[in-house]
Amino acid sequence: MLTKDFEVLDKRFEKLVFGNVHLDHLYTGTRWAEGPAYFPAGKYLIWSDIPNNRLMRFDETDGSVSVFKERCNNHNGHTVDREGRLVSCEHQGRCVSRIEHDGSTTILASKYQGGRLNSPNDVVVKSDDSVWFTDPPFGILSNYEGHVAPVELPTNVYRVDGRTGQATVVVGDIPRPNGLAFSPDEQKLYVVVSGAMPREIRAYDVVDNGTRLANGRVFIDCGAGVPDGFRVDTDGNLWCGWGGGEGQDGVAIFNPDGTLIGRILLPERSANLCFGGAKRNRLFIASSKSIYSVYVNARGATLS
């Protein structure tokens, strides 16, 4: 018998969760929790508290929570690259940045064809070290999660070449792209479309030696649900931060053919999540004011 934390909508979900495992409520105290990323070397999680303009840190060894960085330009989404460096989307900085091992910051992208980026939202790093990110306007629409500023560019999805640093548009027709993630074999890129009604998750084929996208199509019609950030496990299942009210708030899990197979139910809307822990089987969930975690019978295709 599964716990009340899980809702099974398809038998395929039962093998991904444990009947005797419950959610851990790790922390409450943020205004809007986003962008969790796990550092295996240090056994800690960081996440954004966007309106409070700070990064928070959860230490997995002792359960303590502390401020990781203040006045951080309203960071949103994060990932950890293959050298263990934090790659960040900055609302106020209107850029994608990277914190180097010596603590210095490198700006990876801030402009395109003379225009300033809007407010980068979520980011992933491919195995060839290219950086892919979405650029909706959410951080420049008000002073709550950034600062009011004019939109200078379309809401594109970008790729930054890991060798040359050159930025290119890989998708230019998405209204307000949000979360994104690669399939385990990196042959597909999934992107949340927040500007569609109903909201969608689109799938694209990765072509031309991993540098371009083609064949965009609706992979999941989200109906009344509100998807945000998400990650993919090694079997290709999508674990999606989700909102929509009671019965939908939490995590929605879709199998590789796009079927909704289960939910992790939370009392708060979930914005984003990542896999972590020593075996990549601990799911960390950023949900409005709180951070939750749960051990699952799945392993993240990547840690962050």
C-alpha cells in the first residue's frame, strides 16, 4: 500500500515509489522557492528565494539550512555543470552566469544581436558542455522577482556553445518558455510553454550533432495544470513541478510516451525540482514557501 503522499494513476508509477516512504518537509521560510541544484561533492542543495534575492543551502549531512548567497540578482533556475560549477539564471542581471571554483563569476550570456536578454528562467548543460536556457519576461514584468524593464528580445530558447561561447537561438516561436530538460540520450529536448493556453510541454528532436532543434510538437497538453521546472530520470520519465490547486499541487510524473502515471501530492504548488543524494534517487522539490524531499525508486538522468 502506498502512502497518501502518492497518487497512482497508472500501474507503471507503482514501481517508481516505495510504499513505506514519506515526504520530508525540510524547510519553510522562503517567499518563492525555485531552482534547486544538488552538489554531490559537498552533499548539499542550493535553491533560490527569488523575491528575497538570496540563495539558500540545505546541508544533507546535518539537516541545517543557511543563506548561501545574498544580493544575488534574483537568481531563478540553476544547474551544476560537469566540473561542479553552479550555472545560474539571473532575473535582475538579465543573464546566465557561472560561479567558478575560486568564487568569481563568469557571464555566459547577457545579450543577443545587440538586445538585452529578458530574464533567463531555467538552464541545463548538455554533455558537450553547451548551455541551454529559456528567456521569458517574468523577471522584468514587476519589481517583485527582479525589476521592471522593457522587453528587448523575443522569448527565445538559446544554446551557448561550450567551446566558443557563442549564443544561438534554437527555438524562437515559444510564448514564454519556462522549464527545460533533455531526454537521457539527449536526442530530445522538452520545454514548458507557459504562454500557451492550456499550457504545454513541447518536445523537439536534437539534430546537427547536438546543435539545433527540429520537429517541435506538443508532447503533453497540461489542461488546467500549471507546469514549471522539471527533470528526467534514467528511464525517460518526466518529473514535473506542478500547480493547479488541491489535487494537482506537487509533482506530476509522465512516462516517456507522455502519459500521466502518478502524482506526488503537496499542500503547495511546486515550482521546480532536482534529483540528488549519493545515488541520485532523492528528489528535492522547491514548492512556494518550502523545500521537500522524498526517496524514489528512480535515478535522475543528471543531478541538476
